[in-house]
Amino acid sequence: MAANSSFSKQKSFHMDPEEFRQRGHEVVDWIADYYKRIESFPVLSQFKPGEIRASIPPQAPQQGEAFETILGDIDKLILPGVTHWQSPNFFAYFPSNASGPSILGDLLSSGLGVQGMLWATSPGCTELETLVLDWLVPALGLPEKFLSTGSGGGVIQDTASSATLCALLAARERATNFQSNQAGVQGKLCAYASTQAHSATEKAIGIAGVGRGNLRLISTDSNFAMDASALAHAMESDLAAGLTPFFVCATVGTTSSNAVDPLPAIGPVCQKFGAWLHVDSAMSGTAALCPEFRFIHDGIEYADSYCFNPHKWMFTNFDCDCFYVADRAALIRTMSILPEFLRNQATESGAVIDYRDWQIPLGRRFRSLKLWFVLRHYGIEGLQFHVREHVRLAQQFAAWVQEDDRFELAAPAPLNLVCFRLKSGDQANHFLMDALNRSGGLYLTHTRLNDRMALRVCVGQTNTTERHVRNAWRRIQEEAAKLK
């Protein structure tokens, strides 16, 4: 018997709890050291396509390898091919920031290994998520109709793209009296978003079977925000043509320029035509933690659904999107399907939430743990402190741009994103951006506004301070001087 036991232990191939403890300490030490030395790496990976793959064996190992070797290959093979999103010199796209509490919460989630598709499969997973989402409603100044204690509620999706798709599907079903899931889309539905809206809306329209040809892109005003009168005209024209306006995606903080669509004007138009209003505030929503920035949510009471991403600007590592609906029954009726193997007493009692009915996939991770850790570690006060500082730094950057005769602002900068350009034209701006990104000292990206190239500096990384923003502006000025 002893021999069999010894044989089983020898051949299990598992990492036992004590080795896991040792290796876990090593990995946490590695991560802590990484953050201490992160500024020593070029922010944008300098590798060429295929270079990383060529450095790794083309087939999986037949025998297991030592953990020291595996961890060593992170430094040797993987790290040179990483673009360092957590670098304080990362100013590209929108941030995807992480923090110590979030990373540790995510580690616990991985350790628990919960599959939270049903309340019954882990009550703590479901109830903590419901509570944390409820916490954020007053914290962001959102309407009480989004609380789970009423007819609405919140759920964590992976991204705002998934939230948009779920909202659109629920809108589609509501507009067709919940017949489209059964009979298919009949081709008379029309959706609307501004020309500055995220491409996720167009993708969702295609996935939902409505057809991208039935998405109307609405013109914007001089600040790149949706023109509500143009929206009303488009919906009137479609209705007169026998079509059904059913969905509007308004954006609070567009990807290109952080423009804020005018919800107080858009909301009544949606009500007039019976269209579902979804508000995408993926990055900028976090700003509403601060009362002075809640102007971005003016008119939010008209929204049927709303989402924002703590994984962008609230120090919660990817992925974590908070998606709210005013009428959860419409979403659940759209998404729910109950095979026999999922039937259970708690579900049939109607007394619990089963988040499988609030999303596309069946399975789901324990994402709320990391968000709970962040909220408890920082408190609302700590989060407000960092949001205010990021906005202050972005406004300072915008002021520096305006003081330099070579540059101009390309759009208003209400929060933490500054769009600017060299006045000398698109080619000069391309050269400037490429030179900065090749240098490794910082990373920024571009967009096009009024058919002209604009550079974007978004201040939102967890450890970005005034030193980093000042250095970015200094480097921009230096590289611009070389273009003469």
C-alpha cells in the first residue's frame, strides 16, 4: 500500500500546496520587481512580427520543465515582446490600468476557481457582484433605477463591447415583442450612433442579425458630440420609410476625442420613437466618482442601459465592465435558456439572480473580487484623489500645447484626454509620433478629427505622475524641433 501511495505521489505531476506556496512567492516577487523596473523598458515593444514565435519551440514539451526555467523564460522570451500598458509613460489609446489590490483579488479569484454561472454554483460570487455593482450606483451618481433592489440591476461583463451587444439584443427583442430570438430578424429595424461612436456598435449590429446597413451614423457638432436634431431627422425619415428605430448608442467620452454626447437632448428623441437608449461611458464613466465631473452624466435618467469599464481608469485589471439595465426582465427574457442540466431549486424559486441570463456566455469568472478589493482598499476618497490628479495633469498638458505656437488643440479636453497636433500637417505629425514611439520613452497613438491627423495623450495610468507628463511634453518638443 505504501509503495502504491509513493508511486501515486511520484507520478501525479501536480504542484503540491507547499511548492505552490514557494512558487507563488516567487511570482509575486517577480511582479513587484517588474513594477519597480518598469520604466527601464521601452513602452512600445520593439519586436518585429514573428520574432517571439521563432524563439519558442514549435511543439509542446513531452516532459514537464522546472518552474525556474519557465519563469526565467518570461524575462528572456516574453518580456521583450510586451508593450508595457502599466508603464507610467503609457499615454496611448485609453488606459487599461491595474493595481496591487486588484491583482491580488484576481489571484484569489483564480485560486478559488469559481464558475459563477448560477447562484447555486457559488452564492458568494453572485451576491458579491450584485452588491458591488449596487455600491457603484450612488458612487457615480447614477439613477436608482439601476439598483438591483428595484427593477434594474448591474452585472460585470468582460468589455463594453459585450455590454453593447447585450443591450442591443435586449432592445431588438423589446422592439419585436420578443419574437426575433424565435423567428429571426425581419429586416425593418434601424439603429443609430454618432460618427464618433466606438466600432463595437457596428460589430454588434452585424452579430445581432440587424445588418450593418441598418446602422445610421449620425453627424456631430463642432465638439464631435452627436447632433440630436440630426438624430431626430434620421429617425423620422426611417419611420416614414416603414422602418422601426429601435436602438440608440450614445457615448459619454468617445474614443477619438472624449466627446460627450448630449443625453438631455438625445433622451427625449429616443422616448418619442420608443428606441432603447444605451449609454457607453467605457473610459470616462470613472470620472463621475468626483461630483465636479458628473456633468458627463447629465440626462442619464433617460438611459435604458449604461456601461463603464473599471479596467480602464479605476485601477481594476482587465477584464471588468460594469453594465446596468433599468429593466432586468427585458435582458433576462432575451438571454435566458434553461436546459435540464441547469435546473435547480434556487433558480426555480425566483429568489436569486443567475448571471448566466445577463450575458452571452454560460460560464463566468469571479470578477467582482478584484473590484471589491479595489473599492475597499482605495475607498471612494482614494479613487477620487487619483482621478482628479489625472484630470489636472491632462489640463496642464493642454495648457502647454496652447502655449507652443507650433501646436494646436484638435478638440476640447474636458477630462484626461488631450488631442493635439503640429500645425505643419499630417506628415509632420506622423513623423513625430513614430519618432516618439520608436524611442521607447513613451507611447502615444493618433486619431483623425475633421479629416486631419491628431495625436492623443491620455493620462490615466495608475502610477503616472506630473514627472511623467512633464517628461512626455519635453520629449514631444524635442522631437518636434528635429523636424524643422
